[in-house]
Amino acid sequence: MKKGSFVNDAKVMSKGQVTIPKDVRAALGVETGDRVTFIVDGTNVRVINSAEYALQQFQAAMKGKANKAGFISEEDVAEWITKSRRMDNK
């Protein structure tokens, strides 16, 4: 098992509910009220913080778009944001 990995289990209740163990919640960075996403691949299931999953999906969808738009550095992005805000405030 990889360093930082661990195994934990939980009981499935009559309505299909499972309490996510505290150490698993900590590893996922989820707290009360947060959402988790289940990614099913055959009989294997991954549980991921939904906000993290959404960010990963967005990054994958946007891959390569910044270069096409001429954003080469963080300064390019900051300059574009500044210009956009000035236009919005006119």
C-alpha cells in the first residue's frame, strides 16, 4: 500500500446510507454539508470531494484553451481580469 494510504470500512444501513468515517472525511477534505461524488468503474468506486471533482473536470475541459487565447503567464491573466473589470465599471 502506498504511503499515506489506509483502509477503512463502513456499514450500509437499511436505506443504503453509509457514514463516511472521520479519517476518510479528513482525507477528502469534506465537512458537514459538503458533497461527495462517486465515480463507478465496474465494481470499483472512488469517492471524491465534489468541489475537487468539478475543478478537475473544468481543468480538463479548458486544457490548451489559455494558450490559444494568448494567455502565456499569470500576468497575462491578471491583466485581462483588470481590463475586464474596468470595462464592467464604465
